Amino acid sequence: MKHLVSCALIACLLYSCSSNTPKDTITAEKAYEGVSNYCHSNYDWSITKENPSIMYVEMGEETDSTYQVVFRSYTGAYVYFYVNKTSGIIRMVDHVPMLNIQSEAGTINLFDYLDKAN
């Protein structure tokens, strides 16, 4: 009986160590923050000084496994960021509506664009 209790305690300990802690949980807010930080560091926002609404980052649809964050460029193109809720890997898809072109644009890691204090 002692061994059974010991095994149960060890199993609980291992499970708690392997599961996401609240600090590692990927929330919609963290998904938005990371993508926004990425967009502000990789795209030229100088055009927004005259017209702030011409470029933006906003939340899109959410599924069981991903958050969608949408970046709209001043050119009218969009980049859809699909943030994996478990891994933090972000799949990027470029979309140019005027030309009806959509293409995969690569992946990035959400945690590379979050403030290290989070």
C-alpha cells in the first residue's frame, strides 16, 4: 500500500512539472502582445504618424488550438498570424486581397517577442 501511495505522489509530481504553469500559459493577450511586438519591430510604421488607422494589429478568430492575430499593412496587404496555444509557434500567412494572392510566410516563436518579464 505504501508503494501505491508513493507511486501516486510521484505521478502527481511529474504531471505538475510537465504541465504548463500560469507563467507559460499562452493567452490571447500574450498572443496579441507577441505579434504586435514582432510587427512593430519588422515593419515600417512611420506612415502611421499621418494616418494611424492605415496600419494595425488586431485579434482574429480563435480555435481550440490557435489564436489568430491579423496585421494590416498600409499597402492593403494582410499577414495572418496563427499562434499555437500549446507551443507558441506562430505560422504566418501573407494575403494580398487586390491580387488574390495568399502564401505561407514562415514561422516564428511567440516567446522570442514577449517581454522577458512575462
